[in-house]
Amino acid sequence: MSSESAASSLSITTTPSDHPASPERLAEILADPGFGLHFTDHMLVAEWTPDAGWHDVRVEAYGPLTLDPAAAVLHYAQEVFEGMKAYRHADGSVHTFRPDQNAERMVRSCRRLALPELPVPDFVEAVDALVRTDERWVPDASEGEKSLYLRPFMFASEAFLGVRPAQHVTFMVIASPAGAYFKGGVKPVSIWLTEEYTRAGRGGMGAAKTGGNYASSLVAQQEAMAHGCDQVVFLDASEGRYVEELGGMNLYFVHRDGRIVTPATGTILEGITRDSIITLAEKSGHPVEERRFSIEEWKDGVASGEITEVFACGTAAVVTPVGELRWEGGSLPSPVAGEGPDASVGAALRQQLVDVQFGRAADEHGWLHRVV
């Protein structure tokens, strides 16, 4: 039984915003929301101290924070976050997708960053409270793959310059309507292989969802863009041979016999979309191997035809095909099937997952959590 089924202990107060978006402005935003550009009328805030635990949990008007210049997060980056979505179904109901898994991952991230743990039921209820308050911001089910993106996060808010775990921590949830990631259809991304930068090493923070991991990827992403590529792929820090992940997405390699190989976790993030894709792939007759996967195996496999498809997954894009791989002094065309749900393994799995999320297919695994 999922730990989500336990009752939340949070006492949440709600103070409605006195300046909500007008119906006309909201309709304008939802017509073309983009990603991370517009935010809902409210936000959820909770405080933690060693003596009081989690307290003062409230939904209030979205707005700027007042943060002391000595707040520990600004100096020592003690922070974690999650990314998830709320989906409106054809009957008007609103659901989140596997929120207990996001909650459990945040617990693991908190342990790595020495932050207080927010119990799984409390995390789920906090997200639910904001979604219920701002339900009108969840796009209509008939509008493609639009959804409400949810960003729970936690940071060290104590004003103290000593290097130790913070004694005052703030947890928040904000929400932003999101359009389809790929306008005009899913398109392959070109990948730059960085041989100078690594993302995480053994014992590091690679498996935690913390802002520092993303900050460390930006210079490599700049390198990729300078070489005309959309994304960057990192190799392991120890030997510089084994494929880890893209800047924010997990990779899959489809073989000629139908099996799929994906790099093992440990120094990479345990993605909820990644886990869902593995489950759907195995049910669809594609055995999945989670193991170390070298860059030589990638290059040789594509060259020989042993690898027939490469794709990546993440919360925002769901699944995207991987196109050309480039590196200093060379490149490799990756086999990419045509568009459509039956054109490739990745496309078929993407359609299966999206259909479950939007309520168009049966939820056989109990992944959906009804909020409204």
C-alpha cells in the first residue's frame, strides 16, 4: 500500500488573494501558457524549526518573498525541489500523477541535503491544497497536452552564516500552467557529448533533486548550444566512459531484439517518468536492463544497427527522440523513427503514458491521484 494513503497531519489555512487574475486574463494565459512564464493566484507556504516542527502552513496570495540577506540558502545552497503536474480529465476532474513518488523522492533529497523531512501524506496534502485553491488554472482537457505544472520546494531560510544545517526551513508550492512541450509535434533533439564537465560523482548529490545539480549543468549546456546542439549528455566522473543522463532527462537505448537499456541510477536522478516508462515498456514486451552503459556501446551500437532507437524522458517533455550525437571532432546520426504513436518504441510509450495521465486510458497501476 502506498504511504500516500496515510492521513496528513497538516493544519492548512487559506487566505484568498485580493487580486486574482480576471477571467479574461486567465483565458488569455491558458490559450498560450508557454512553460514557467505565468503563475497562479496563490502559493502554499510552511515553516519548520526544531522545536515546533512543521507549522504555520497556509495558502496565500502569490507574491515576492521577504528573505534576509544572510539566509543560508543564498550562501550554502541548502535547497531541494520537485516537479510534477496536475491534469484535467474529460469529466472535469483534476488528478496528479504518482505524487507519493515525488514526495518520497523529496524525502531522499532532504536527507542528502540535511533538511527536515516532510512526511509523504503532508507533501501530497500540501500540493492538493494549492491545486484545489487554484483549480481554475488547470487547463481544459480538450486543449492538447496542457497541464498545471507544480513546483514544491524547500530551502534554508535561517539568517545565519555558520556552516551547519539550517534551524529555520521554508517549504513552498507554486504552480504554473504549461503548454505542450513541443509545439508542432514531437521533434528529435541533438545531443552534445561533453568530455570536459561531469554532473555528479560517487557519494555526491546526483541522485538528489537540488538546484546545484542543475546549476552545474548550465556551462555544459552552453557548450552544447555553441556546437549547435539542443542538449548535453554527461559521462561518469570516475572513468569518463559511462553514459549518465542529459541535463535534465534520462536516456533509453532500444536494441534490435526489442530490449531497452537505461543507465543505472546512483549518481543520477531517479525519475518518476523514468520509472513509469520502464513499467510500461516491460508490459509492452520490451525487457528493460538498468546497468552501466558506455559511450562506446552507444556509438558501436548505432553504427552496427544493434541500437535502433534512442530516446529520453522527463516531466516536461515526457518522451522525446534523440537525434544526432556530436562530440569534439566527430558525430553520430541516431536512428529516429517517424512521428506517430506506432512509429517507434519511444513514441508508443509516450502515448501510453500521456493517455493515462489525461484519463484517456485505464489507470492499471494506480498512478493517478484525484484532487478535485
